[in-house]
Amino acid sequence: MSKVYDRNMKVVILAGGFGTRLREETEFKPKPMVEIGNHPILWHILKNFATWGTKEFIIALGYKGEIIKNYFLNYNSNNSDLLVRLMKDYEIKYFGSHSNEDWNVTLANTGLSTQTGGRILKLRRYLGNEQFICTYGDGLADIDIKKLIDFHNSHGKIATVTAARPASRFGVLNLDNRGLVLDFAEKGLENNYVSAGFFVFNPEIFELLENDSILENEPMSSLVKKGELMAFKHDGFWKPMDTLRDVVEMNEIWANGFAPWKNWPNEQ
């Protein structure tokens, strides 16, 4: 795997929503902290990006954001064996640490009820006048991040959205015009592409955002009207975690050892 040429490109993770469709899990924690295996989905997202060489993360916090803050504040101790010396020179020594990720993580409070576009706008001071990646804190994919960025830079538009075709939850029927079933597949892909997140934005995006903006509404519509939005087609794996069923399925994929998004060595 080739690394992204700009290691300093920042990745925004939108992690502030209420996760109401996953209330079984999100009553006591934010959705990005719902676990796949022994790690929150947020960890999986960051691990995947970091393998491509993008290790500058800005996490937009909202609902129960203090849980995400505490996760990173205690990252070393939660991923290591510890020796704690309780004498006057209090000391902690870590053993077998798996916390050697060279990530820089900015944890930014963006408001409890702020919408997605407003959250991005509130991060402007951390992003400067540079292009950046932005995605949701509840979706995993095996996207080639270098190809995504190369595609964005090739067309010169303000924004790129990754377009994916979600897996159908139902049996897929191929019919002729009489209604005769020609083929039946237990699962397949929906015909239409949908937004999978994994955006790349130039800094001009901020001119289209307001404090109450929903990214997926007015800003996206404005980009379309201006001819400034391109789609990077991704026909590989992409799965959002919207329901308890999704959580179960993603844990099964991980447990079976065939997680398509896992692009890092088997140390964890």
C-alpha cells in the first residue's frame, strides 16, 4: 500500500450526533464509541486512515463527547499493562503497550445539537486554509485514500464525495418483462449510488457553511448548482453502523477475520 503523499492532511471525524436509531447502544455512550471487537468503531476509522499516512485527526464532539475525550486521555493505560509506584514519586510504567500510534488527535467541542455543516464550520481554526478529508464517525470502508485524494486534485472542484452502493438487506431478483425470475441472489448491491461520506474539501467549502447548516442539505445543493461537486465511485466495501443489526453484522465480520477495512498488521 502506498502512503498518501501529504502526511499532514487533516481528517475531520463527525462524532457529535445523538445516534437515535441505535438507542440500544447510544443511551450511555456516543455512537462512535460502540465497539467492534474490543475497540470502538472510531478506533477502526483512525487505524484505517493512519495506515494510509493520514495521522492528523480532528474529532467534532457533541453528544456525550466527554466519553470520547476520556477514551483518548486514558488511551495508554487502557491499552497496556501497568506498574504503578505509589510512593512519594508517583510513577506509572507501561508494559506491552499497544498505544504506539503516532496520531495527533484534536478533540473539539462543537455543541450538543449542532448540525453537521455547523460542526465543520466550528473547526475552521484548526483546519486553516488547506484542503481536508471529512467523514462520519460511524462508517467503515476499504477506500483507497490515495486514489480518492488524487481524484479530488485532478478535477479542481471544491468538493469530492465518495459514492458507494450499499448492500441490499433483501434477496435480489432479476426479472424479465413478464415477471419471470431469471436469477435470485441472497444479497446484492443497490443500483443507485449513495453518499458514503469520505469527503475531500477545499477551504472554499467554509463560504457555504453557516452555524446551523446541515452539510447534506444546503451546502451540498449549492455545490451541485455551482458545478463544484464530484463523486469518487467506490464499488468496494462500505457499511454504515445505523442499527443494532449493523453492530451485530460488523462484529461478525471482524470476528471471522475478514474485515475489509482492516489494512493494518495483526498486532491487534
